[in-house]
Amino acid sequence: MPKHITCIVCPMGCSLHVSETETGYVIKGYQCKEGLMYANQELTAPKRDLSSIMKVRNRINTYVPIRTSETVDKSLIEQVMQAINRTSVDAPIDYHSTLIQNVLGLGIDVKATKAIK
Amino acid sequence: MKTVDLCIIGGGAAGLAVALKASEHPIRICLIEASHSLGGILNQCIHAGFGLSHFSQNLTGPEYAHRVTMLLQDKHITLMLNTTVTTIHENQILSYINESGANVLGFKALVLTTGSKERNRFDINLMGPRISGIYTAGLAQAYMNYYGHRVGNKVLIVGSGDIGLIMARRMRLEGADVLGVVEMNPYSSGLSRNVVQCLEDFDIPLYLSHVVVSCKGTSRLSKVVIQAINKGILIDGTQKEIACDTLLLSVGLLPENRLLKGLDIVKHSSSNQVNINEFFQTSLPYVFVCGNALHIHDLVDDVSKEGALAGLAATTYLLDNLPNTPITSHKGEGISYVIPHAFSMDQNPKTLAFRVSKPMKHVVLHVKQGHTLLKETRHKILLPSMMEHLSFELEKGSLEAITLEVVTCQNI
């Protein structure tokens, strides 16, 4: 089935067309090597930065901003979000301290991106 | 009355950069911030994508704020948090208010780094009943990211600026149903990275060339009517009703420069931008403006760079003095604005920041002084959503005005 990918390497935003054959993906429409590399990565293992917030139990109306220590497989983002929303923490929280270690066994940590006194 | 050499109003990315640069010199600096912490809007922008050029790292907003704030530790700067400046008076005195009461502060130079404000429903002529459920995207972002409060369940977004796109993803990740993004122009006004990662990743539709024509509901918003538009004219028979309880507006930012009202400061007539010279100096020589308070930036990295330049200029003004800037600069065909609006005659390379007025490919730009061509540049693509910079050198001895214009381009 043909697929469409918008390249995000540069502002040109080339429209890439992908078709799948027996020997692999055929990518058309790219105008540079980086575009081809981006399309290959998107087709094989798309990953995304994930950031959100986590509830701080012992402070009124307080949430600490968090991010994952590495990019997360696009298909797992909803599950990681659920794990984050199930968790709450107590202040004080140090900058970049680990709030969830090895989330869902992915080898990725969830870290605070701000210190809470 | 307490007096300082340099007073900075606003402790966001711009104000922090000004303070950091100025602290390299033996002057008394005071930084006034209205909220309880430094970093400004960075604190609510919890997503990554900041600092790629300034720190060579992909940071979130709070991380960027943390890094900049750390650089300021142990510097000789008087910090006044939870303090609001109410008036800047003509005689180099300002009034402020904080928990110890109302007071005044004298200064020799002042840098305004008060950021920007969001355009609201009245700025886009969105009429209708005064029902709840209509927010600016940045306000909804503050509720979500500071207080964990999601403002709605079924969300429609107007305007495809970066804040709108980021909020589409954010609301979706927190479990809201995001029904679409409505954009008046035939192109998105956000970065293509955000269109892909915030909309396409979640199959959120982008309605290009569409506007909101009405909002309906009794106490809370219940539906929004959108309609296709072509060159400013609504197309009959294209109305579409979208049932939703929340409308987020991401329809642009305006420089926040209200504090300069009443002072003898020239504003650029068309854009509400303060008129400044290459030293970020206004027509009142002791007042400087930079960051989003001057013009809206896409990247905080550019704000930090600009803040450092303004900090250096304000310090030079205090310790030495700045040269006259008799050479004016103007936008020409295809350009929506240029910054700064005046240059000195010295032979240093000059830089213009600018935006084009519409998306264009294969562009040739000319910087002219009078009729003399100073520089010609070629660009594969230029978009209104991208601030660009261009360096050039002046013609020796000439006092004629500078113009930046698009000479040839292909429409997209």
C-alpha cells in the first residue's frame, strides 16, 4: 500500500511517496540524502521525544514537568503516558532526578526537567 | 530613592540574556520579574526542541530556563521576583509594586524584555455569545502544564501556529479528543516538524483555507461552524458543524510593550513594533527593547542571542556611549518587516532580521542602499513562519536608506 511521509529535515517539507515491494521500500520524492535517511527511519523505527507532567503529592496544585531520557517508539507513547499518569511523587525533587526507572521495561527513565523545592 | 545603572524588566529568556551579558561589566544591575520564578514562558513549554543552536542540545523549556538561570548564579545582579512594574516615568524613574508595597526605583538605562501577549477572539473578529470553553492556546497550556488541569474534552483549535500544534498533541496525550486544527491560510503557519509530530502522528485533521464563522452554545460551547475561504471570500455551501466543548485560539502573538505608553517612543506604524536602531535602542536613548517584546521569535535560541547583543549595547551606552544611527532601514516588496529600523555609519557588518510576507521558493533578495545594490542572496525556500537573518556591509560615506526586497520568487 503506498504511503505518504512529510519530510521534516528542513523547511522544504518534501512530500515523500513510499511503496512497498518484495525487496523492500521504494522511496520517491526526496531531494537530498538526509530526506532519504529520515524516510528510512520513519519506516523502520519511528521514535519521538515524550514530555509531560507528573503530580507532586505533598505540594498544593503542583505538577513537575518530565521527559523521557531517550526517544520512545511511536507505537508505545500512549502506554508510557499511562505509566506517567499512574505515578505521583513527593517534593523536594532535584533537577534531572529519575522519577520512574526503566519505564515499562523499555530501558528508558522518566526524569524531572525542573527542580521542585 | 534607590538607583541602579541598568534595570531589566522581565525575567524570561531575553531578560536573562541581557542580565548575563551586562554582568560582565562593573555596573549595578536590577532584574524585575512579575512571577515567582525566572524563565518566563519557557516554564510552561514542557516539550523538547529548545536550545539546539544555543546549547547544542535538544532541551525542554524548563531545562533551557534551568541552564540559563544556572549561568546567572553568583553574578552581581539584584533580583526582584514577584514584582510588577506599574509605570515607567519620564525622568528615569519607575514605579513598582510587590509584597512590601508600592515603591520607586531610579535607573540610568532600561531594557524592556516583557515578552508578548496572545491575540484573542476579538482580534480575529470571532463574535458570538459569552460562553465558556474558549481559551487562547497559551492559557490552556498554562492550566495543563502548571496545574494539571485539562480545560476540555472535545477540542477544536483555530490557527496552526506552533503553540496550537503543540497543544493539539498535548491535549491528545492527556486524553482529550482533538477534532482538528482550522487554518485561514492555504499553508500551516507552524514548523513542518510540528505539523508532522503533533497532527499527522495522531491523525488530527488540518483544515487549511478554513475559518470559524460562529460559536454556539448556552453556558458552555457546544458546536463551532467552520467554512472554507478563498482569497478572503467565504465559499458558499462549504459550512461544516463540529460538535466540541472547547475552542483553543492560536492566532498569533503581539509584542507586549504597554509599559512604554506615555513615553516619547516611536512605534513602527504598521506592526505596533517599537522603532529601534541596531543597538536595540528606542527613540528615547536610555530605553532598549529586545526579545518578543520587540518582535516575535520562532526560536528561543534567537532570543538569547538578541538579548546578549542588547545587553552589550545597553552596557556600552552606560560606560561609553553609542554612535548616532542616521541610516534608516525599510521593508520592500515581499517583506513583512525588518529589524532594526536604523543603522550607524560605522563599517562593521550589519545584520537585518526579517520575515517574508508569503511562502515563496527560489527567492532572490536584494539589500539596497539608495539605488546601490549592497548584497544579493538566493534562498531555496522562505516562509512567513521563519524569521531570517541577513548580513551586509554599508556603502562607505552614504547616508541613504536601506531597503530589503524580494526581486524574484516562485509562489508556492
